[in-house]
Amino acid sequence: MQRGPKRVAVVRELVDVVVAGLVDELCLTLTPLLVGAAPTLLTEPLLERVRLELAHLVDGGGGTLLARYLVARQPAGTTGNVGPT
């Protein structure tokens, strides 16, 4: 078994690995640029909420933000089902 950070190269698999509990953190680069027909991060809907906790935020210059989020694990016996709040 390989240990250490892994990169998800194909975005369409992100939902599957998140739902399977295989994602510990998510690093996002936010750039202040709007474009038409941009791809979305998730190509399939999540059936359960996945709460993220901001662990680190860096100003990358030029308005770019580098964010590192940790996946908040649900305590045993609770559900993260999407529904009315």
C-alpha cells in the first residue's frame, strides 16, 4: 500500500474518492478570473455533505489565493445527508 499524499488527476473521480472517505485534504488555487463555460470542481452531485475546515490560506500574489482544506470527519452515528437545514 502506498502512503503519503496522492493527487487526483481526473476530476470526474473526485466524487467517488470523497464519498469513499479517501480524501483527507483538498488544496485549491483561486484566481480572480472569470471565464465562460468553465469546468466545475464536481461533475456529479454529492449525496452527502462533506464539511471542510480551512487549514491554511496563502496570498499567492495578484489576487490569487492558495487554500488548504481538511476534510472534517463525521462523528460515529451522525449523518451528513443533504437536505433542508
